[in-house]
Amino acid sequence: SSLLVCPPSSPSLSLAFLFVLTLSSLCHGACVEVDSDTEAVANEGFKLGCISCKMRGEVPATASVDWYFRAQDESEYTHIYSYEDEVGEITDERFTERLDWNGSKRTRDLQDGSIYILNVTYNDTGTYRCFFNRILTFSNYEYHTNASKTIFMNVVPRLTRGMASILSEVMMYVSIIGLQFWLVVEMIYCYRKISAAGEEALRESAAEYLAIASESKDNCAGVQVAE
Ligand SMILES: *[C@@H]1O[C@H](CO)[C@@H](O)[C@H](O)[C@H]1NC(C)=O
Ligand SMILES: *[C@@H]1O[C@H](CO)[C@@H](O)[C@H](O)[C@H]1NC(C)=O
Ligand SMILES: *[C@@H]1O[C@H](CO)[C@@H](O)[C@H](O)[C@H]1NC(C)=O
Ligand SMILES: *[C@@H]1O[C@H](CO)[C@@H](O)[C@H](O)[C@H]1NC(C)=O
């Protein structure tokens, strides 16, 4: 899924918009319009995502959200859910007790209008549309905006692991163990080589020391003789 940030209305505003976005994301979580997932698994829950950011985050607003559904074999959308004043209502019997609000909580200023389908069935396959009906409140006037998004949801059977996936996992463990074994063998080999080299060096330096010692003794004797 891609990240879609509310686009600025004019290209010349892009830079200013980016700047403001950076500032606002530093201060508090900026609203980001993320596309919904589209693949639901049968008999599991699924979140239908719908986010509509306010073009001007600082302006107070109220919003209501409506969801519509059109099954694969239908030509018309039917209203299935509405959310207003922190109350959600299921308006289609196919979804009775199966929809739950997953959007903005404890506010009437909704920017996330997502809903959650409990226990997805194959009959839920189809197109969903969410509508944001928003009223922005400026100091001396109100501004009405609507936004909508369309999601095509596909229902798939529970994900089963293919043979290839299991085989590749086995291969991964085999190669990890093989590499570690090789590493241990290599370490023992190196350790032996180093300690052998160390002993040899010790013997050599001992011999050298003895040689120097005897040489200096000779020298001393020589000096003594010269005196
Ligand atoms: C969405 O709602 C479902 C069912 O009520 C819940 O299990 C899930 O945690 C919710 N997720 C979010 C992100 O609110
Ligand atoms: C989901 O629905 C199926 C068939 O409608 C039912 O057999 C199953 O018990 C349900 N699961 C849950 C968790 O409600
Ligand atoms: C799905 O739709 C078919 C035909 O409309 C109906 O017979 C069936 O009972 C439905 N299944 C579920 C799980 O609602
Ligand atoms: C927004 O949608 C509502 C109905 O959902 C409609 O009455 C209103 O005229 C729309 N406003 C705009 C600006 O499109």
C-alpha cells in the first residue's frame, strides 16, 4: 500500500505545503492518507480503511462518515453504516452485528473513518465506498466539503503455507547449521595453527635469548681479557 499525503491544491504551494507538513509532523502526528488493504481472509476480521485529512489541520471541524457497499453481482450501492456524533449505526441486515467503528475516537472532528468487519464471508466481496461529510468552522463562516474513497475488497481463503515455503525454510536452517559448523572447524584449525606458531616462536626466542646471553658473556670475558 502506498502513502498518500493530502495533495496541495496548486503546484506552487507544494514547497510551502511540504514545509508545513514537516513542521506539523514535528509538533503532533500529521494526518496521512493511507490506502486501505484490499484482501480480506474469510472468517477473520478485516479493517476497511478510509482516511480523509483536513486540508487545513488547524481549522476546527465536524464530520460524519457514511459507508456504502455494492456486492459483486449488484449494480447499485446500498448504505451499510453511518457514524455521526460518536455513534455508529449499521443500516444493512447483511452486516448486522458485524461492523465496528475503527476510526477516530472521542472526537466529532473525524479524519479516520475506518470500519472493521468481523468474521468476513465470501459474500462480502465487492466494492465499498466511504463518504466524508465535513463542515469546517472558520471564525465567521462554515465551509462544507465532501470526500469519498472507493475500495474493492476481495475475500480469499485462509492463507496456507505452500510446499515451497516450507522447503525454503528447511533449506535456510540447513545452510545456517552448515555455515556454523564450518565456522567452528575453521576456528579450531586457526587456534591450533596459532598456538603451534606461538610455541615455535617461544622456542625460537628462548634460543635467541640463550644465544645473546652466551654472546654477552663472551663479550664480557673479552672485555675482561682486554683489561
Ligand atoms: C478495530 O475494531 C476491532 C473490533 O472491535 C478491534 O478488535 C480492533 O482492535 C480495532 N482496531 C483498531 C486499530 O482500532
Ligand atoms: C464466522 O461465520 C461462520 C459462518 O458464518 C461461523 O461458522 C463462525 O462460527 C463465525 N466465527 C465467529 C468467530 O463468529
Ligand atoms: C451468501 O449469499 C448466498 C446467496 O445470496 C446465500 O445463500 C448465503 O447464505 C450467503 N452466505 C452467507 C455466509 O451469508
Ligand atoms: C456533500 O454531501 C451531502 C450528502 O452526503 C450533500 O447534501 C452536499 O450537497 C454535498 N456537498 C458538497 C459540497 O458536495
